Amino acid sequence: MLLRLTADFAPNAERLGVAQEVIAVTARRGLPPPNIDFALAALVSVSGMVRGASEAIFGVARCAGWIAHAIDAYGSVEGDGVSATGADARTTPER
């Protein structure tokens, strides 16, 4: 999805063409499709973000994931029993 959004943002960018060619070559060789790290690198490169931007984006996303897991594990931020997954911890059987 991130690669698609990057292509929508800058469809004629030379660096996007390079990323698309890497994807095509790996597909022809039967290798796995690109992961989110590749997509993030393509976004940062195509959009001309400053060096270190990908690490900052990754760090924020990782923290958000950890927080979501913690909310899920502990019930909620406000103690209302609703988990990060939207399940009601008061009526959902324990795992």
C-alpha cells in the first residue's frame, strides 16, 4: 500500500522507477515481494526527505505498535475495558 501511495505521489520520479525495477527483478527471480522497510526507503527517497527520516518514521511507528500492544494487554488507557483491537475485555474470554 505504501508503495502504491508513493507512486500516486510522484508517478514519474526517477527513483520510483528504480524501486519498481528492483521489484520486477526480484519477482522474476522468484524472490519474496518487498517488505515495509523497502517501501519506506522508496517513500523517503522519492519524496526527497532528509537523511534519517526513515529511521524517525520507523521509530514512531514501532512505538505506536508497542503502545497498541500494551493497551491490548492491559485493557485500555482509561480502564474502560476496551482493548486496542476493539474487543470488549469485560466480555472477551482471556487468552
